[in-house]
Amino acid sequence: MYKNLESMFSVNAAGMKKSVIRELLKLTQKPDIISFAGGLPAPATFPVKEIAELARELILREGDWALQYGPTEGDPRLKQEIIKIGERDDMKMDQENILVTTASQQGLDIVGRVFINPGDIVICGRPTYVGAISAFRSYAAAFEGIELDEEGMRMDHLRDKLKALRSAGKRPKFIYVVPDFQNPAGVTMSLERRRLLLDLACEYETLVVEDTPYRQLRYVGDHVPSLYSLDAGEGIVIDLHTFSKILFPGLRLGWVQAHKTVIDKFVIAKQAMDLCTPPFTQAIAYEYCNRGLLAAHIEENVELYRNKRKTMLEALETHMPEHPGIHWTKPEGGLFLWMTVPESMDMEALFYKAVEANVAYVVGTAFYADGGGKNHARLNFSYPSPEDIVEGVKRLAAVIKEQLSS
Amino acid sequence: MYKNLESMFSVNAAGMKKSVIRELLKLTQKPDIISFAGGLPAPATFPVKEIAELARELILREGDWALQYGPTEGDPRLKQEIIKIGERDDMKMDQENILVTTASQQGLDIVGRVFINPGDIVICGRPTYVGAISAFRSYAAAFEGIELDEEGMRMDHLRDKLKALRSAGKRPKFIYVVPDFQNPAGVTMSLERRRLLLDLACEYETLVVEDTPYRQLRYVGDHVPSLYSLDAGEGIVIDLHTFSKILFPGLRLGWVQAHKTVIDKFVIAKQAMDLCTPPFTQAIAYEYCNRGLLAAHIEENVELYRNKRKTMLEALETHMPEHPGIHWTKPEGGLFLWMTVPESMDMEALFYKAVEANVAYVVGTAFYADGGGKNHARLNFSYPSPEDIVEGVKRLAAVIKEQLSS
């Protein structure tokens, strides 16, 4: 191996760092730990028996096709099912508005590839989804963070930021949002803010990347229209979806909805990236949808997770110390809630104590592209059992109590 | 949609063009056409029944695992099977030398992401694999082409090129080769040239990217050691493999073998690209290998393709006009042979006439990163039936004859 191999890496690669989360998560592999750190769906929701039979029948019926290469754009039959999923959510699409991806992460990667030059500005939430940070950072994006509150991204702050950027002669490439049950904060953007976001994007001629993996997992509260539907075909919104949270993640299957001009470019980019998403996994998802199994399956997931969310909120209410700086969000859906502790408390330092006490979370800092977040933690309630949720919250509360009193 | 949307694309995306091949291939969708254009394995080789039963059993047995997220590096069980595949080919690896990819195209994309800055030099064959050109071009690589002959890349030309580049103060990032049954030329690099290639790479401190999707599909002639095995752990060679040609393409499953330092960086890059290759497809490939089915399956493929290759060579011998400028390679393996016609003949212009005559090929120009190739065509013999091979060659010969006499 050349001694100077490191010097051969591209500038973008030199900037790729090992994820702190990933390294911390390794500590959570020990037995007896109750982990709120992952973002995994509960395996109990996986329709194992149906998929086993369906996979067998499908391969026998159309193996010649499903085991062969497929079109880069995606299986047209699966795209037809995606159009139906959209219709039930007031989103109008044609085949040409859809690109099937190797799950949402690839959607983020394609967005980065097609839009970001080194140094280009991307606006995102403070906090925001860590996978989006990695994807956009790998294209050397410059991040501008906007604070969130209970109604999602602060539009007054966004307006100020856009104005300041324009004064400086800068035009952001896009505004990245997770409007529904945000990862990690668990908050949902209000309808009013969604409208404002689109208005601001138009006024400042920038795009909106809507990443909404949990949209169909709502447990309480009212449906809010997607940015894609509010955009009504204008083409300002690039909308990322996934089957990972509504079916199961092991297929690595998602899709992008956008204006034809954008999708056309995405298709060319994807061709150089992996030629096509596995026709095999697409055929399985198609078959599952086509047999009309998806709606009932999502309903089952919602029931299960609604209960787990309630369990976690009640456990936090019961066990967390009462303290002015300690609070958490009450998500209406999704997989996560977001805990805040007093500013003086460092959840990264506390992580090791938590692991000793056999409980884990993700440290808030992971979700800040531009620094910050030490006094936050993301807690996942979809994966652990209700019993583990209660016990894990007790353990976490004890660790925090001890820290408060020290 | 913004009128100036095009101006928002990244520099890299602006350089992404619709593939000429892809557009031409659309013409080959008409019925009655015999296509030598694709690069598809014959569906007759797909072990449909085994995969159907195996998929069912696997999902029932370990659905909780196979349908969940998996490690970015790949399923350790599949990596163990890959190590065994390597051992049978004199290649020594540990788990840390392997990254499972969403097929070889993703391997190429990761190589580009981790090594290429805009304007960086990549050395490749003239001709070379078109998918590698797209992948590296999407990172704005600058290509330097080296002629091939019957023994693969010309090492005298490579030495001259490396010397000239060094004089100009330039160090190429890597030399990209398809040493076994090259796509498109069908030629195999001799052992002597392989050794020379590694020596030159060392002398000029550059890496070698070995892309070898067809390595196990040899029909005649003697086994030649891989560059990876000749490198013997030095870490100069990054080696790309795929299950697409030895099992079937619909899984979109491949792997990269390289030095740990390189794989570590690739893992970080891949995490931002798609988190992980589908655990579901990896489990199926693992199970297939673990049941000991792969070796016999490859043997069957080899038998089938050996016959098709022979059929195509005989048909060309019988039907192609005798003319000093017309000849073709006689590949010892793989899926393709490479036809050369007189320099005055333009196979791109002739393509439309060929399609009219119901036969198709890929125009040589697709495989030249730096221009050229008009008097070449790539012919695939793995997909069409033996009868179609004979009839298709007759049609192509007639088109060429007519052109010669006009």
C-alpha cells in the first residue's frame, strides 16, 4: 500500500468522517442494553409469512423477468402502485414523475449529485436527519441551519436567512425538510408554515426537498397535506418516500416524486450509480401492493406504534425528574421523540454512563450540520417492546437524576 | 417549474448526458428484431425453481433479520462465501477486505466518489466498459485512453503515457482495466502484461481498478491469475466483482475487494449513498452459495455460453464478407465479441439500416471515453438463442455487404 494513499482520496472523500453515531452505536451492542438509539421498525410488523409465499409464487411466475436487469426508472407496475399510494394522499403523479430508488438514502444521494457543487448552500433544520447531512456533505455542501419549534421549521427565521443570503449574492440550492414527525425532533410542520415555505421558496427561487418516510405512520391528530400536493405540479418540490417504514426496510426500496425535468436528470444520474434498483425487490413490493395488502399492513403498524408511543410518553411523565430544563416533544407519528435537558448537561458525556446503566439513545449533536445539540437526545419507540420502553425510561431517568444532583 | 432550473444543476450533473446507447437501444424494442446489443445473461440460466423455494424457506426462517436494515459493510455470512469464491481463485481476503455493493456499477460509483476530483486523470482502455465511463465522468474525470490488442491493454503505450504525464507533473488516480474477456473487446490480458501493469502502477504510484464481471465464464483457453492475486496484498489493486453474471442480475449484488484502508473509506461513502445493500438479496445469495449450488450453476452457464460463442464465431466465419478490413475478436470467455469494419464504414450510420433489417448491435463509439470507435460494433452472444445468432449474423452480414458494394 502506498504510504501516501490518503493523499489520493478525493476532496469529497477526505471530508467523509466515520459517523459518531455509528461508533457510539457499537457500544449499544452489549447484551441487556435497552436501546432507544436505533431507527428500526419492529420486526413484529414484518409480514413474514405473506412475503415468503408471495416471493415463491412471484419467482415461479416471472423469474425470467424478476431476476433480470430492469429499467433504471423502475418497474412500471410498481410505479403504478406508487401512483395509487399518492392518490390516496391527494398527490397527482404520472409515471414520468417517479424514480424508484434503492430506498430514500439513495434519493438523498441523487439530490446531492444532481444539485450540489462544492460550497453550494443547503438550508436544513436545526436539528435535521443525520443521513441527509452525510449525503449532502459528501458533495461538500455548506449548511445553513434554521431552528425548529413545535410547528416545525421557523418561517420567520427562514425568511431572515433567505434575505441575508440574497443580500450576500447567494442563492441556496434547496431547503431540506422532514415535515411529518421529523427525524429527530418528532415535530410536524403546520399547514400555515407549509404554505409559507412554498411561498418563500418561490420568492427566493429555490427548491424544496421534502423527505417524508413516516408520513403514513400517524397515531394522533389531523392529516396535513404534503408539500408535494400543495405545490400542485409547479415542480418546486422534490419529494422522497420509502417502503422501509410502511412495509419493511430489508428491500431497500423507495422513490422520488418530482417534476419530469428533475426526474429525467435523476434517471441519468442513477444509471451511473447502480443501473437499476433490484427488479426482484421491486416485483415483491409491487405484488404486495397489488394484492391490496399494504393498507391493512400500515393500519397494523399504526396500532402497534401508537401504543408504544403512548407507553413512552407515560413513562417519561412518570419517571423523568421535574426540572425546568427537561422536556420532550409529543410526536403525532413517526418513530422518534426528542428530549431536551438543561444546557449545562452534555448528553454526549452522559452517553457512556447511560450505556453503563444499560440504556442507549442518540446524542443530539449528530443531527446538527452546523454544530450544537449537546443537550438533546433522540429516543426511538418503535423498536423496543412496551416493557423495555418503561424499564429503559426508568434507567435513563435515574442517570439524568444523578447528573442533576452532582 | 423555474425557467432557469437547468442552471441549478451541479456542474457534474450538467455533464451527464443521455446515453447514446440507451437511445439507440430503444429502437431495438420492436418485435422481430434479433438483438446482439444487450449485455443480458440468458434467462434460461436463472435457477428459478431453486430460488423460489430457497427464498420462501429463508424468509420463514429468518425474516426478522433478512427484512430489517443490515450493516453497510455487508452480511458477514455472504462475505464468508465471497472469501471462499476468492480462495478457489487464489485470492486471499479477510472480511475487512470486502464491501458488498448494489452490484458492480455501485462499485464503480464508489471508486469515483472516493478517488476522483474534477479533472483528475483516469487511464482506461480504448475501448472500455461504457458504465465505467459514465460513473467516472459523473465525477468529471479526465480520461486518457490506451489502445488494446489481442493481449489486452498495450503496456508499451501505457508506459509512454505514464512517462508523458509525469513529465507534465500529472499523476493519474488509477488505471481502469477489464482484464478478463473485456467488455466490449472480448480480449484477455496476458499474464506478462498483468505483471507489467502492476510494475508500472508501482513505479508511477497509481492504483489499478480491476473490473472482472465475467472472470468465471471461461469457455476455452487457460486460466490467468487475477491482478488482485498478483498484487498479493500490496493494496494497489481495487477489484470489482458481481453476482450478475454468475447467478443472476436481478439481485443487483456485487462486491469490492481491496486493502482495508480503501474499504474503510468505501464503507463511509456507501453509508451516505444507500445505507446498505438489501439484506434480503444478500441473504438469498448467501443461502444459494452456502447450499453449494453456485459451482454447478456456473458450470451450466459456461456450457450454454460456450456453445453460443461457438455458434456466433462459426456464423461470422460463414456469412461475413471476406474483406481485409473486416475481422472480429475470438473471446475465450465473457459475453461479447468485437467486430471491426473498414475505417471508411460508419457503424453508427449503419445502425439504422441494421435495425430496418431487424438486427441490432452496440455502436463502437459508446466505448471510447475520448472519441473514436465508429468502425466497430459490440456483439453479444449470451442472450439470443443459437438459431437467432445464426439468423442475426446473416442479416448483419447482408447489411455490411450492401454497404461495401455501395
